[in-house]
Amino acid sequence: MPALVLGPLLRHCDETSATLWVEVDSACRVTVEAGGRRWSTGTFAVHGHHYALVTLDGLTPGTSLPYTLSLDDDPVWPEPGSPHPAPVVRTLDHDRPVHLAFGSCRVSVPHDAEHHAAYGVDALRSWALDASATPEDRRRLPDLLLFLGDQVYADETSEEIRSFIAARRDPEQPPWWELQDYQEYAELYRIAWSEPANRWLLSTVQSAMIFDDHDVRDDWNTSARWRADMARKEWWHDRIVGALASYWVYQHLGNLSPAEREQDPLWRLVLDHHGPGEPDIGEALDAFAERADDDPATYRWSFARELGPQARLVVVDSRAARVLEPEHRSMIDDEEMAWLDAQLRGDVEHLLIGTSLPYLLSPGLHHVEAVVEALAEGALGRPGHEVGEWVRRAADTEHWAAFQDGFRRVGEMVVDVATGGRGRAPSSVVFLSGDVHHSYVAEAWPAEEATRERAGRTRILQAVCSPIRNELPRVMRGAVRLASRGTARPTGRLLGRWVPASPLHWKVTQGPWLDNLVAELVLDGDDLRMWWSTGAVEGDDHDHPVLRRVAALRPRR
């Protein structure tokens, strides 16, 4: 009898369809029942693992349907005796306010006093417990939960995944306690998404995801020298292939609409299989992952969601699509930049741009990263290059500020949107980001005074929520607070010699907050509300942390 290994995860939903993703332990038929209807599909295989995506179509906009999931007609979800409410499939309703939640950076360790002391309370689990309270007390769940990177940590492993590693290979040999291949990634995802409260949440709130460096390895694609150093390690090939192949299965597939999946060449192998048994795409997936790493232009991980007239969400891959050759460094390649240019348009009330790395860093951090890039790219000759490269890798100075050409081009797009150059100017352009292990709000405005007046209607914001669970070491907290002060004007006499003039100026207006947090965003007409919540242990009840609001976005005056 087949069994459920992981999931179900509610993934892409629109007004009339919803997708459920599962991993099971053997080939079978996966069936979902909701609202008196049935949808069923077979599994596909990857390296001995079995998965299915069930697309529920023909749904009514704005509905919430309890559902059951069966394997070969044996009901497996919801689990008998679950303390959580019935899982539901919810379609979008473009006539109601848009409600999103977002965050990044979550380690998967136990939820006890020892690990709460080391990593803080899991804000996602606290939020899930709060959301699954008795129906009369439960607040409205968001339409979408956006994970902005470091969903798993492949290089900083927990005791549970280390036990799995030790059972299959010698951890005294490379890559030691880091992940080696697809099999170890599959186990890491199982650990990350199996905690009961979080598992319920992911089964009833649709999620979208984009990777960051720790999904692969710290500083992934920081520089050409970083890539060259990694390529010389004999274990790296299996690592990057396993990372991208598992990302396609566990994270990326569910980001796509049914129509977009049908255009995906790998997914076509599943759809076009008509022989006996389930399709096994493991070999093809490995070849795809190797090709995507060698030439990022062959595949796009970025994606966009239309959330109705209220909002458009554009999620940008700021890791795999980088161009790292000296003199041609860019956060995203030409094909990705052209795609982003086409997505950043007005004629929508709110334009949301998801990027794992904050586009607008705290002013102090932005200035440092811009200078480090200039040094590393030869502003002071060979000695400066060596210093810049060392600092870039030692201090993780590899955000948008360290890719100034791309930073400037995206800033120009945003100013053009805000001034009505790409359709009716929106009420807000909001960057949603994570990565930096502190949360804050920055407000930006066009650098040119004449342009500033035309952009008066549009609020340009950077909203960061990081970490969900992986608190910043205390020794670094003072530096973060200091870096958040002042206004970013990277056009002064010192920087102006090395750094292109920025189309935006900005400052941190709220924060930084250093707790483990989940952020929520509600868009209602031209109104924008946002707040950040953390989990807290009351007394010694580590099993049932409570959710507390830490901060809220101040209204514009």
C-alpha cells in the first residue's frame, strides 16, 4: 500500500484552478476530492522517489473547498485525529483585497528549549499554530505564502540530516557534512516540511518559492573566481546537479501555472508518457540541471503572478542567472533582464517585486558593497582587486549593490513605472526580500528632482523579512543597526569616481528588527498595510509558542 512521504503542498492557484504537490513512497494513482468532484493523476519518478502534481480545474473564483487526498483510493490526507482544521483549496477572488505573507531563511531543527535558545522560535510554526486555532478564533489566511530563499540549508546541516548522511557515506570525506547529491536533498526537504503544524499550513495556503545561496551553498555564484574554485572540487558536480534538480521538483514546478508547466520541456516528458509504469525523468533531469548551471540562459527560474487588477507579483532569480565574467558582471543576464523589463509595467494598483537579495540594502551596507565591487573589478589595480575579491567572499558583499550595472538598470525601470512611462503609475512599487537576517522597511524616491514630482503618487518601498528561523549572531547586531542609519546617495565625490549614479535615493524608515519573523501584506485599493510577527514561548511551553506582532508599516503622511 503506498504511503504519503511529504505534502500535500498547495502550490499554484488562480481564479479557477489549483495544484497540489505530493511525494509518495511508491508508484500509484493520486486522487483529490473536493466539492463533490474528483481529480486524479499518476506519479512520476526521479532517482527512486515518486511525485505527483494534481491540477484541480473548473473551480469557482473565491471559493474555499475542503479536500481529501487518496493514494490508490486509500485516504491519507487529512490524517485521522489531526488537531488542525480540514485542509482547503482556495481560489483567488480578484474583487477582494490581496493578502500575502512572506519571509526567508529557515533552518529545520527541533522545537525545544535547547534549539529555541540557539536559533530562536520558528516564526512559521508559531504562525501556523495561530492560524489553525479554533475556527471562530482563526484569522483569515493569506492568499499566498512567498518563500524568498534558504528554504533549506545544504551547507549548514542539522543533527537529523547528519544522521541520514552518516548512514549512507563517510562524512570524513568530501563534502563532509554538507549535502552530496539528490538523495540527500530529498531527505532535507522531507525534514524541512514535515513538522505537523507547518505541514498543515502548506497544505491549505498556496506557496511560491525562489532559491538563495544556502539552498545550494553559501555565496553561491558570488564571483567568477568562486565558481572556478568550486568547479575544481571533485564533489561539486553532483552537488550542483542535485541542488538544481531537486529545486525543480520540490520548489520550481509548483511556481508554474498549468499552462506554463505544459511548456516546460521536462514536464512534457511526464505529460507525453504513454507506456506502462510511471515515467522516470531522473537522467533527463540531471542533464537539464547540469546544462542550466553551465548556461543560465537555457532556463528561466524567475516567474510572475497576476493577482488581478490589485497586484502583479514578479519574482526574480538573483542567483542562478548571474553573469560573472570580469567587465560584464550582472546580477541577471541579458535574457533575464529583457524578461524583467517586460514584466515591470504599470496599469496595476500595486507592483510587487520578489527578490531573495534586498534590492535596497541599508545605506551603510550598500555603500560598502558598491566600493568592494569597484575594488574587485580593478578600480585601484591588481592590489585593489585582490583585496576586493577577498572582502567580497569573506563578508558576503554580493547583493544588488555589488552588481551596479543591473542595480542601475532595474532602478531606471522602477522610476519609469512610477512616473507613468509604462502605463498608469501604480500606488506602490514594493520590493519583497529576505537573506540578510534582519528585517526593515526602506522608502525610496527618484534621484532627479524633476522626476520626483511626477512620481509623487507612487510609493517605492523595500520590505525585508528575514529570518523565519535563524537569528543573527549577537556580535553582528550592533553593526546592522549602525549600517541602517542615514540616506543612500551613492553619487558623492568619493563613490562618483567608481560607481554609476543611482536613479534612486532611499533611507531605512523602520527597523531593523532582529527577531525571527513572518511578514504579512494586505492590498486593498490604493491602501497598503504590512506587519511583522514573531513567535514567543510563554512559561516553559515550548511546544505551543504564541504569535506576537513586532512592527507594522506606518501609513504614508
